[in-house]
Amino acid sequence: MPLSIMTKEKMIKKLYERLCLKCNGPLIPESVDTEEGSSRTLRCIMCGEVVDPVILVNRWKRAAA
């Protein structure tokens, strides 16, 4: 299912199960260090997709539009 038509509930369920939103591969927690500090993300070990809170909010806004 394309991300543009995936509902917020479906995204939350997949992330709770630690499944990639793009390929259904396993997500692993990862810490990313930036100039602003450290950030926790999830990264897919199959396709490399990275998900963090900012990315999710933007996708939810786009899905609701």
C-alpha cells in the first residue's frame, strides 16, 4: 500500500510491530547524533528507510489531506 493512502492507524500498527512502512522489513532502533543533540529513529534493515517523529508527523498530515 502506498504511503500516501496509508491511514494513521495502519502506520501506528506497523510501527508498533516494528515493520517498515515501505517494504514490511524489520525495523531496528538507531540513535542519530546531530548538532542539536541525539535523536532516536527506526531504520529498516531491508530497504534502509528511516522513520523518526518528525517524518511521521509529516506523513500523517499528508495522509489526512
